[in-house]
Amino acid sequence: MPLEVRETRATALGEAEAYLSASYCDHRLAPQDRTGAVDFRHRCVQLSGSGFNFLQYGHEVTISSRFEDFYMLEMPVSGGVDIAFGTETIRSEAGKALILSPGPKFQSRWRRGTRQRMLQIDRRLVEERLAAISRRRGGSPVFNPVIDLSSRHGRQLASVLSAFSEMLADDAFSDAPQAVDAALGSVVDQLLGNVAFTSAASVIPERLHVSPRHVKQAMDALRSRYAERLLMPVIAGEIGVSERALYEGFRTYYQRTPHEILTRIRMEAARRLIREERLCAAEAARRVGIHHLGRFSATYREAFGVLPSADIRRDH
């Protein structure tokens, strides 16, 4: 079946909102200048549950939405987007793309003049590929959202989206359906292979591909010694690398700092103590190496969406 390229334009924000809600998922659009005027342009092609899009609003617009059935890889051509996604505030701009995962509701602010290439990826495609590679069914991964386009996998993703953009401009998708399917599959493999993600069972980022030895050694130390007072310069010295190399390794392979991952490991251990051993929040925090109870409760809520005291009550 030939792939049809469609284009929609609108000058009123309400028209754009109705179109996006009917075509993709619920959207709530709000203009920053309250006029309701936009220079909306959407050019797209559907790819069997996935799709490639070029999108602009022209004016500055705030969007509230949630993806349920697909991931969205967003790569700005100009401008950029600020997004409150889950407990994080993230930003796309020149040199940075975003991969948004199904589930959490988000609010985004498209800056004036922003134009984006956006690859909509069927959720089932990601789940099936993850199961095939890892030989386990773990549901839908939630990717760390920011992708550095100067990295090797970032450059490869940008190359695929650039090729899709050229095909969209030339109405050439129907001429190469097999090549399109292969390119879409390569994007999924690049994401799974190079972008750390969490699963429904854990808030600790994981990777399908092996990390370098010094990063793996540091991760092993964080997992086994999280209750100690760990200092990153000491960890770096123990495994024979500089502190800078340690941080760069975690940024490259987990898109997080070692301290951010240590915090998640501690939170997950604390949750086990609270739920399984019925410990109070103060004792659980102490056992995992955290001695500031107020900070512990706030971080716990960021990680799990509930305060420690509510987790205790929920299981009684």
C-alpha cells in the first residue's frame, strides 16, 4: 500500500489543537501572547503505527499532552522546546534531541520559530525489539530523554531523520517502503543500544550493551556499597581513572552523573526496606546512607510519586 504524505496548515490555535487531538492524542494548546494566532504547519507520513513528521507552530506555544501508544523522537531544525516531563525539566536545542516515552503527562513550551523533525515510533515495535535483544519481556522502557547529537549514535539518528526529511519533502516515501522499515528498525536499535532506560520494575537506569570497564566497575561499587559514605574521587581512584573520566563515562553511557545514579540505587533499596521489612522512613534512610530525612522524603517522592509514609500505609 503506497505511503501518503499529508500536509495540514492552520492560522488559529483551536484548529491546530483539534487536528492534533483527532490525529494523534489529546492536546491542549495555549498561546503565550493570548491572541490564538499561529503559523501551524504539519507535514507527515504514516508508517504502520509509526510516522514521520515535520511540525511548526510559528509562535510561542505551550502544549499539554501525553503519549500512550508511541515514543516520540524530536529533533529541532530551528529553535527548541522546554519540557516538564515526569519529575524532570528538559530542553531540546541545536545539538540536542529528545526521546519522549509513553506514560507520563508532560507540558512543553515551543519557542517562537521552532521547527522540528519528529519520528513517532510505535510502542509495540520498541517492546518487541527489546524482548528480542534481551530475551525477556520487560514492558515499555522509559528512556533517559536527552540525546547528545554530537555522540556517535546521535549523529546516526540525525542522519536517519535528515534522510526521512528529504523523502518527506520529495514525496518519496512510497518509492522505498523496505528501506523505510529498515531505517525505522535501525533507529529503535540505536536507542536501545545507546540510551539508558528504566523499566517498570526499577528506577535505576540500565543498558543493553556492555559499558566500558571503568564505568561497570563504578556501577558495581555503587550497587554494592550504597550504604557507605561514597566519594566519587575515591571511587575513581580505586578503579584507576580520573574523576573527570568517571563523570564523562557516566554521562556518555547512562546520561546521568554517578551521584544521580547512586541516589536512585539508594531510593530503590530504601523502598524495599519500607515495603518488605516495614521500616519507618527515618530508619530506611539511615540504612541506605542518607541522614537528611526531609531531603530523603522529597527525593523518594520524586522517584516513586508517593511519600515514604504513604508507601508504608499502602502495604499495611
